[in-house]
Amino acid sequence: MQAQASKVVRNNFLAPPMDAFVWPVRVYYEDTDSGGVVYYANYLKFMERARTEWLRARGFDPAALVREHRLVFAVTRLAVEYRRPARLGDLLAVGVRPLTLGRASLELIQDVARDSFEGELLCHGQVKIACLDAATLRPRCIPSPIASELTREH
């Protein structure tokens, strides 16, 4: 019964591969505690790397966003559910999938799985990022061309 319930929840968390971006991450010694288990805060680093690469894959280098559009994205809310530990040497798949788009924010689903995106779910996160003016750090609207590309299926 437990495995079946876990599978149902997992299917709600994971996006089909066609509309999720997946970034591979190898667990290094620096990511773990003395027992070889990934330290909980490092999952947030893995998610940050995947979000950055997701932006790049859509044609938006974070440094170029500052230079050309005078904007930055910042995390304003994060909910994380840790399910299973990752260990030293594991290959992880960190997924990014847009959930909702607001005028000045974007909510994303981020999952961390072992071996591949279809592998064992280790961590599930829901992240809200805000679009901020790079100079004032005040909220601003996401420019329409950027919003369209970030929410377009690839």
C-alpha cells in the first residue's frame, strides 16, 4: 500500500519529460555530511543551478538579463519536501517546470531524482521567483517576450 500511495504522489510531482527541463548533478564529497549523505541545504544549491541552466537553455543568460533588460530573478518563497537521502557519488537529475506565471513572478516545480528524471524521487520543491529591477531590487513586470519563452513548452 505504501509504494502505491508514493507512486500516486510522485506522478503529481513529476512533469512529463517533454515539458520539464532536467539538469544532471553529481554528488561530491563537498555536498555531504560526515556520513556521506547530502546535507539538506545543498538540495537548494542543486535547484538553483538547474534554474540558472533552465534560463540559459531558453536563451536568457542571467548576466545578460542584468545588462540588457536591467532585471534579476530572486527567490521569494520556497517549500521543500525531503523524501529520501542522496549519497556521495550519486548522479541526480534536477528538474524545472513552470507552474504559474504572474505579472512579476513565476512559480516553478523542482524535483530531484536519483539517476534520471524517472528515477527515485528524493526531494520535491515549489519555488516562487520574482522579477526585480536590477538597480532598485523592486518588483517589476516580466517583459512579455521573456514571459512567453519561459512558459513555452520545449
